[in-house]
Amino acid sequence: MSDPIILGSYDYQGLLGHLTGTDPQNWKEMDGPDSGSGLDYWYRNESTGEEAYLNLDQTFLEVSVGGETLFAEELDDLDADHEAAKFFGFEPLAAPAP
């Protein structure tokens, strides 16, 4: 039997608000360059003008705001009580009925 497929949900705006002490609603996704490694996400805070770069490579997420790394973690290793765990959800995909 193969490993189950895991669906991930990510609240990047919530995480950015948490890490920077700003309103998550003010972080808006924008276009940015592609690093060529993993998935790249770019956000700009409409109130402060700060720009954030997020890179998800497999299960490792790095978040930088204004060029400073604020978060760099292996998401598989986050304990449920980790302060950032509430911004991520992982659930196995249900197997199709026979």
C-alpha cells in the first residue's frame, strides 16, 4: 500500500501578520521573481509598504520580510503547540471508494 496523499493548507497572510505584528488583511499577494526552487510567494503590506518573500520547498518554508529571515522551519517537524502551527493544516486525502 502506498503512502497517503497529504493535503496542506497555508495561511500565509496570517503568518505574516503574526511574524510582523501587523494586520494580516494588509498583506496582499504580488508578482515577483521565481527562484527556481520550490514555490515562491511575494506579498506587500499595503499599510507599511514592506515586502515579504516566502519560499516553500517540499516541506521547508522560509519567510523573509525586508530581506530579514523571520521564519525558517521544516513544516513536518512543527509541534501542534508551536506558535506558528495554527497557520498550517495537513490532512490525508481520503481514499476513493472501491
